[in-house]
Amino acid sequence: MSLSVIRVSFSRQANDGDYGSETARCELEYTLDGDVEEDVSAVLLEQARAYVHAELAKSPNWKIRRAIEEPKPLEPTTWTPDEDLPL
């Protein structure tokens, strides 16, 4: 038995904190034409995720756009225990 079709689905719901939310969903399907060397399902899921986040980032509601932002990495601190704590 050989696999001939791969389907992936990704959805995300973002809440605006005021009893409102928006949902975006993307479903992709790929028909295999024979041997495939890369992991097609992972590539399709990555594309679906990127599409959903891009659509939610266009929301007119700034709270929705903020809710889907990736967390920014914390900057490393240079404080050492020998120093006084900043006030």
C-alpha cells in the first residue's frame, strides 16, 4: 500500500481579551508523484502555519495582532551578584 496524498491542517485562534476572537485555518493537500526525498508533511505544515500567522497579523484589531506576536527574546543581563541591585 503506497501513500498518494498528504493533507495537513493548521488553525489558530487569537483572543482579543474583550470577548472577541479571530480564527484562521489553512488546509493544504499534496499529491505524491513518486519518490519524495524531503519530509513533505513538515514542509506543508510549516507553510500552513506561516500563512495562518500572516493572515492574523493583518487583523484590523491591534489586540489580535499583539496576541499572535512571537515573544521577543530577553536581552542577556550583565549584572553579577557582586554588584548592587538596580533600583
